[in-house]
Amino acid sequence: MLRLDHLAVSAVTLEAGVAAIEERLGVRLAAGGRHAAMGTHNRLMALAPGLYLEVIAIDPDAPPPGHPRWFDLDNFAGLPRLTNWVARCDDLQGALARAPRGAGRPVSLARGDLRWQMAVPADGRLPFDGLFPALIAWQGSLHPAPMLPETGCRLAGLELYHPRADDLRRALTGLLDDPLVAVHPGNEIAIRALIDTPAGRRVLE
């Protein structure tokens, strides 16, 4: 079964993304790192013992990867915003066999001591206009969340809005087991994270 692993806030530059999230949530983000295989870099923030948020952007100092980057970052524009969510599983191949077409192929990745496999779509675009989760399987016992400093922030819920909400809900049925994630019908495609901070509840979208 899939469980919510982390949220992805995309930005044109990492500096802009970090500034936007720190202002919105009133906390400081921790260091992240670089993803050489994707030509991206990030900063992180803990949301629970097994859950975190990342701000991610194209790394201007990295060579182009020669293939579309994850989270459709090659086509990202505008202000920093929540664009994707990532769900973890123990059996990535098995999860992909039950996922909608276009959920991606397994790619082995590493950052420091962290090792994982992630399903990356060939065109960088996840099903349901990005509202289907990116699938990840961590290798070994290490996970970023316990390594991050405590911020006092906790995810209260993740809301997904899509005109094809019933289809998205069916695609997740039997795969996802997480009470934090809710799918709603909507005329527009949207993703919203409700985050309880030391200064009260904030909404990222």
C-alpha cells in the first residue's frame, strides 16, 4: 500500500521557493542537496517523523540531464507553488503495475547516504495532470524526515481537486492507504496542503 511520503513545492529558483515557503509557514527550511541524475536541487522541512516537504528547482550549476526532469520542472513557470505529492511503497514494480499508464519507470537515485528508487515519467508529467502521486521506494532504513530539525509544523491534510475526481479516486483505490489524502471534484485542477504551524494553520497551494 502507498503512504504519503513528501510534498513537492516547485520553483523557478530554489532561492525564490525557499523564501516563499519560509514566509508562508514562518519557519526555516533545512539543507537539502543536489540530484545529479535530474539536474535539480532542493531544501527540506519536516512535517512528521515520516513525512516532509521539499522545495525543488532546476539547479543552474548542473548540466542538463538529457531527459525530462521530474515534476515537469522543465515547463514550470510562475510563482513557487505546491505541484506534486510523493507516495512511498515497498514494492515499486508492483505499485506501477497497478498505477495508471504514464506513472513512470523505476530510476535508481542517491543523495549522500540516502538511496531510493523513484518512478519517473518519460515526459516528466504524472497522470491526472500531476495529481497522481510520484511513487518512491526507499532503499535501506534511512529516510530524510528523521534527519530534519523539528519545526513544530504538521500536515493536517492534503486535498486534491480534479474534474475527473472519480477516476482519480478509482486509480488510488486499493493502492493508497492514508487518511491525510482526500480527493474532491473541482472545475479546476488544484492541490492544497493544510499545515499546522506554531503560528496557526496555513494553506499551501
